[in-house]
Amino acid sequence: MGYDPLTQVRASGREVDISPKAAREICAVIKGMSIAKAKKFLEDVMDKKQAVPFKRYKKEVSHKSSQFKFYAGGYPVKAIKEILKVIKNLEANAEFKGLDTEKMIIIHAASMKGMKVKRYVPRAFGRSSPSFDTLVHIEIVGKEVL
């Protein structure tokens, strides 16, 4: 089962500076949603009306009540903004291909770790501390459901 260019459309964000853990949790939630439902969910999270459940990276995460009935959650606004850009890009790609965006669902949403940006902060007595930042790749595939 591979990528079918006639009924599927994809969009990706490469080397995005967001949290890899938050990106993973958001992608796990929006997979299987329609584009409209995913956009509404992400906007609700940005307005702090609903929380993203953190199911894998749940240690030392505060408890939030949400419709997903999972105790740990959060409002990763920076990651939400970048993933919303990718979803809007997916929608534009679908319109360009002539697919119906109202009948489209997200069949694949994944985030992978990208390159590490390595920086060092100078400290006292000639030492330095590493300040590394991991960039993230996001890829989303939508399929038109008949």
C-alpha cells in the first residue's frame, strides 16, 4: 500500500524549529481526522479550549481535562502553528489537484527528528555549555474519501 497520486495528496514541513515531542503527540491526534476537524481542533488548542493529550511523553506533564479522556496534556502553541501551516498547504495542494477538500481525511501524519543545531554558551573560567536544538520534519498525507 503506497502513495496513490490520483486520490492522495501530501505536504511537508522540513527543518521546523518546534518541539519534537509535542509534534509527535499532535500528529498522533490528528491522524484519521478530516481536514476541517483537524483545523478546528488545532485552533481550539491555540485558544486553550482543548488540550492535546500527551500519551507517550507524559512524565511531569500537568493534568488536563479534555474530550480524549486522557489525564496528561498540554497546549503546545508553537508546534500547533507550524502544523497548521502544513495542513493549510495540504489543503491548497488538494485544491490544485482538483480533489474535494471537504471529503478529505488525514491518513498519515508523522514527525521525525531532523538536524541538530549545535551552539555553545560561554561560561565562567573558560568553560562552555552545550545548547543544542533539534529541528523537526513534519509530513501529512490526505486521501479523498468517496
